[in-house]
Amino acid sequence: MRAKSVVYTRQKKKKIFRFAKGSYATKKNRWRIVIQQVEKSLSYAYTGRKDNKANFRTLWIVRLNAAVREEGISYNRFIYGLKKANVVVDRKMLAEIAVSDNVAFKQLVEIAKTV
């Protein structure tokens, strides 16, 4: 008698079909196509998570550059001055300070200018 893996196979297929829900045309209801679509979608999701980090860093740098130029200094001089002054604050926090707390940001710019 041959062993059948009916329950497990059905569970596995249902899981993958759930991943493919919302896809276009036969990419959501034909097994061979669904497998390909889900693999591609998961690979895109993986690379998208990596790209997100670079996109946010770019956004923070753009915000910092705009805020720093209002104070009469360039972005690279600002970062260089903070490093020379041993101010260890990442770009995410600097961008948040630039948006929310103008007084503290001006003090950071003054620190960067004096060094």
C-alpha cells in the first residue's frame, strides 16, 4: 500500500495559495504559476526590506542638508564638524532634531562650525 501525504500536501498548498491571494489572473489559482509567483514575490519583499534602509538614510540626509543650509553651512561640513567635536548622534536622530527641536539643532550647528 502506498503512503499518501494528502493532509500535509493540502495544508502546504493552502498556505502558498494564501500567499498568492490578490495576484493577477492565473497567478492566484494555478498551482505551477502560483509557486513561481510566490517565490518572486518573496524575493522582491526581501530586497525591498533592504532597500528601505537605504531610502530612509537618503531621506534623513536630504532633510539634514536642507536644515543645515538654512544655517549657512553645507551638509558635509556639518557632519565633519560633529565628528571632530566627538558628537555621536546618528543621522536619524539629527533629522528628527532638525524637524522638531530648532533650538537644539542650532546649537549642534554652532558646535560643528566652531570645530
